[in-house]
Amino acid sequence: MRARLLAAVRALVTSPALAGASDGTRLASVVLTAKADALKDFETSIWAEELGRWLGVSQSTVAHTVLPELRGAGFLGSNVAVNNIGWATGLECWVIPMYRAQQAGDRRHALALSRSELAVLLSLITVLFGPGWEPKDKPVIPAGLLAGRTGRGAATDRLGLLLMVLTTGSAGWLQLCPGTVDTDRGRPAATVARLLGCTAAAGAKVLKRLQEHGVADVVRKETGSGLNAQSRVRLVPVAKAHGVAVREARRIADAVFSDLAGTASGDLESGETGETLVATGIEGVEQDGIAESADLAATAQHHALHASRVTPGGSLALSGGFSGEGRGGEGRRPERVCVREEQAVDGGTAVAGSGSPVAAGGPLCGEKPKRSSVDEWAGQRAAGAGAGGRPKAAGWEKAQQQRGVALPADLGLRVVLGPVAWLWERLSGWQQDQVEAAAKAELGRMAGLGVAPEGAPRLLADRLTDRLEETGGEAMVTGPYGWLIRRGLPQRQACSHRKCDDGTRLDTGEDCENCGNVIHFRRARRARIGAGIDRELPGLAASERRRVLEEQLRARALIEAEDLEQRRELARAREVRRDAAREAAAEQASRERQAAAAADAARQALACAGCGRGRAAGLCEACDHRRQAEALIGEAGLLAAAGSADLSDPGSIAAAVAGARTAIGDSTAAAWQEFLEITDVTTLEAAPRAAADAYAYTAFQAAQQAVGEYQGDALVMLGRTKEAEAEARRAHTTELGRPWFRRNPTGADAVAAATKAAGIARGRVAERLLAARLEQLDERAADRPEKPTSWTVRLPELAARQLRADSSGAVIA
């Protein structure tokens, strides 16, 4: 399994596509591969902040460096996952080389890992540098060994530890590389360098940092000449996991095993870049001493190391005349004035780390963290203050104002001010209030720019972290309040786009396109002015040409600044005019609404023009229904005549119209009878006006239904004409002649399609014929207008009809 996983990791990190990529990018390919879900077609669901926790870098680094490098190398395919309301919730990623290897089906491929192999790889990286989390209703997953190692070089250390573990046997001894190595660094540093594909100086730095975190131990063995020439590297967690005892007393002499990493000024060497480890030793539990790979004699450093040796029992013994002897039982240098400042906060012997929370560490292997020094200090200050008031700090020209140490109680503000907690402690109470108000205002402004409210605190915290890195750390900030108010919190627009912040879009997190345009325009302007100078002043010296170019650029900048100010003034003037026009339009709309309301009130007060009912808005509901019913009866008569009558015979037209009118009257009477059967007649007798309204509505409904029926009958009749049949046959033949029906014109699909096309063509012809016949009827009616019988004549006739109930006649009347 170890050999299989080592081959997969090396195939990822040494891929030619990732040549020149950062170690964070290479480690991200391993993490995304390990988290691939075989049940979801090897898809990995993650978000930038979570991937940054795995790599030990910030969310901004992941979004602007890691993911773009993976995508640019063709190593990663990703989709943005959104929730039900369209907000982005993460990324759905595929490591393309691994996905292709899985799809190819060749199980011998290094990246064709099985489901169990992926699970083992994920478990391994979780133990080494996993961020740790608390799943719901499940045991807590503790943080990995290097989870607290964040910031610059964190991804390199994690990748180096992973490769070292995969090339280490069960006894914990790292298989050292053979051959000639750099005499200034040693074989352990050269081994780490070859694993990572870097220089020996960089390998020494990685090894030293791993020693400081207690996961690696470089052990030197004396030779016959008394020099520490032979060296071995033991991975402490691997040895402990297999039950191998590891001595812990040598932790005090970290400088002995630094392998000259402290003297490395930079990765200046280039001779070992890209080399790989030739042999991989796989040891068993009983092979504790096999890995005693000594450095070559040529690489021995002929200088005595000034430190005490480590005895087999683990205690420190004096070497007799070496520096450090005679200075106490522990052999360390004399205490200095500031020696207390180098002690750990908890009183241990380890050297305390930096107080800056920018590179904050976490507990290893899920240990319960102790209270931080900030919290203990806050508790002591609160206890010292008592009920009498806040304590005052003395020693300055005037007393400083009392300040609160703890971060604000608001969770969002705690996230925002977390990276600058040390600066927060140095602020006075009033300054803290001002910074808190400024942070709230900036969060509100970011929300107004389209940033999701739940992501704005983390985005602002990343901004503070980036600004601290630009400054050089919190120790370089001399004025915390001014730095936070004027440099840390404010948005810095690199261009005119209001969502731009240092060249990044606040709403999307992507590079600002407008900034690229600005840079392109500036470069083009500089090149254009330079070309003009070369054309007008040929042979000009380089320094003089530079001076002339700067003068012209400065003059051009002044002209553009004046132009910008003029355009701003014009824009302000236009805004004033728009505001005035908007106010005038609002006043006009208000006047129009008032006039419309007055007109509507006057119209509502008018009596009905048909029956004289008061406050009927000029026409009551019953009269309106009567008018609409009369119009619909006329339309039904025309449709009946257009469908069945001979348009050249006036008598045929009149008979069709009269028949339609009689039929509608009969249907109205039948509908009214049904209404009376389900209605209380005494109620209608008590309200004659309501009965008249109900009858008018019944007539309107009957006429409306009759119009649809007569139109359908007319289309059916006209669809049987010769023109319609001819058009249907042509459409049928044309459809069967389609290229896809030629081989089987009698098939079910062909016949169905041809029948449908014929029906559509027949209906289209029928509609055209109906429109033409109605137009002829309209022209005939215009030549000889015929006044329809008014309702005042027809209603008494309808009222005189005998109904089923004796009281119905009185109700209708």
C-alpha cells in the first residue's frame, strides 16, 4: 500500500504540467485526489476556505494562486455548486489526470487508485496535516500533526512530510539518498531536497522546521575520529505508531541537528533540482537499524560541533572542554536580561513563538488547547481592576486611556479582527470603539456591493491578513490605530470600478478585468508617447529620453486629471438636472393621479344611461351585460351565416341570422329556468333589480357560449370545401415526400405525420375562408344597415313566456 500511494503522489507532484507551480498547488492536487469520491465519479466537493485549511494557506491564496495554477495547467476541472436560492456553496472538482486514469480502466496506472487506496491516502493526510473537524453525531476528527503550521512554507512542509512518511519504513527511519551530495548541507537535507525537487538549502530549511514541530529527528553517530559524520532521519510519529521507543531528551539540542539550515541564506543552488529518490526502503518492524545510511567520507564536515552529546540514556553529558560546559547542569548559555521573554507562556522549556496571530498554530493530534496568554492577561486585568474601576497604565508623559483586551462579542467582528488581535490589544478603549465602527461600516459597504453577508467577515479578515503581509507583520506597525483605520480596513480600488479591491473583484473573488484594461491603456500610452519622442527627437540619450518621457507623461496625466474633473462636474450637473426632472415628474404624476381620482369620482356619480339607476358610472352592470349580449348575438348570427348560408342570397343570410338569434334566445330561457330551480324565488321577488341583473348576465353567458359553438361549426363546414380538401391532400403528399419518410411512406410514423399536416392545412384554409366570408357579410351589412330589435321591445316578449312556476312571471317582470 505504501509503494502504491508513493507512486500516486509522485505522479501528481512531478507531473510536467505542474512544472514551475508552487508547492501549495502540488499539494492541492494530492488533497483533491485523496478526497475524491468513487461513488460520485471521483468528484471532490470542497470550498476555497476549507482547501486552504488543508494546505495551511489563506482562502485568498487558494482563490488567486492555487486554483488558477491547477486550471491553467489543465490539471483541474471544476464547477461552482449553488444552493436553492442561487448562492455559491462550494466547488465540484475533478483532478483530470486521475479521472482519466480511472476511466481508462488500467489498474496498473499509478493514479488508478481503488476506493480503499483513496481512503487510506485520505486517512494518512488527515493524520499528518488535516485541519480537524467535529462531524454531527460522530466522533471528533482531531487536527493533524502539522495543522498548526500555517503561512509561508506550510504547504512545502506538509508535502515534504507526506513524501518522507511514504518513503519511511515501519521503524521510522527515512531511506536516505545515495551518491554524492552537497558537502555544506548533508545527506538528510539532500534527501528531502530530492523528494521535493528543490535545492539542498531549501531541503535543510524544511527538515529544520519539521524538527522544530517534533515530527522529524536527525540523529548523528560519531565516527572513529570523533566527528559526527553519519546521520539518520527518523519520522517520530511513524515510529511511535509502530510501537518503537523514541528518545525525547535530545529536544533541547535542536541546533545540533539543524543540518546548517540556519546558515542557508536562500535557495541559490540549482544542481539538485528535479532529482528523484532512486531507492525506496520498505522496512518491517524488526528492521530498526537497517536504515543507518552513513554519509560518504567526502561529505564529512571536519569541524567539531559546539554542543554536548546525547547519551544512550537520554541525558546530557559534558564533553570535556566544549563550549557550553561549566555553565550549569543543563549546559546552556548564561541567562541574559531578556531570557524570561524566550520562555513559553505555560512555563515550559520550549521557546515561545511569535505573538503574532497571523501565523497562529493549533493543537497537535486533537489535544485540548490551553488558554491563550491574551485570555489569561485579560483575566488578570479584570481581577486587578475590581469594582473600583479600570486599572491605569503609568510610565508615559500622560496616563493612557483604559482599553479592553478581548475582541468584540459579535462573531462577525471577531472573525474580521482575528488576524490583528495583537494590534487590537494595543488600542485604547476609544480607539477600539472607532475601529469596531469602521469594521461594521466596511461590512455594510461590502454587502451593498453584492458580497454575501455570511462571506463578508472572512473576506475582510483576508484583506487584513494580506495588508499585514505587505507591511511585514504586526511588529512593523508602529501606529495600530492609524494603520487599521487608514490602511488595513479601507478598500483600495486599483481602478475606477467600485467593486475592485487591490485588483480583485469583491463580489466574485476573481481578477478585476477593468484593472487589466487600465494597465493596457497606460502601457499603450507610454509606448505611443515614446514612439513620438523617437520620431521627433532621434538620437536622444537614454537618460534624456527618460526625462522627456516622464515630463510628457506627467503633462498628459495633468490633462487627464483636468478632463476627469470636468467630466465629474458635468456628471454632477446632469445629476442635479435629473433630480429636478425627477421631482417635476413626481409632481406631475401626483397631479395626474389627483385629476384621475376626481374624474373617476365624478364618473361614479353618473346615472346609468340605459335604465337611469343612480351612481352607476354611466352604465350599470345589467345594461352592460345586455349590450354585450346583443353584440354577441349579432356576431353569432354572422358566424352562422358564414358557415352555412349562401352569401349571394339575402334570404338565406337572414334565415341563418334569425335561426341563430332564436337558438340563443331558447338557450337563454333554458338557462334561466335552471337558475330558478336552484334559487329561492321569494328572494328574487323581494329584489326585482337583482333578478333583472341575474337575467341579463344569464343572457350574456348564453350568447358568449353560442359564439364559440357557431365559430367551431363554421370552421368544420368550411373545412369540407374543395379548397380545404385540395390543400389537405397537397400537405399530405408533401409530408410523405420528406427525406426521412421516403423509404417507408406507409409506416405508422409517416402516416401520423402526414395526417397531422393535412389537418393543419385544412384548418388553415377554413380559417382563411371564414375570414373572407365574414368580410363579405360586413360589406353587405354596411350597404344595407339593419337596425336590431331593441331590448325594450324584446324584454316584454320574453317576460310573457310561460315559466314552470306561477310566480316566475312576476319575478322576471
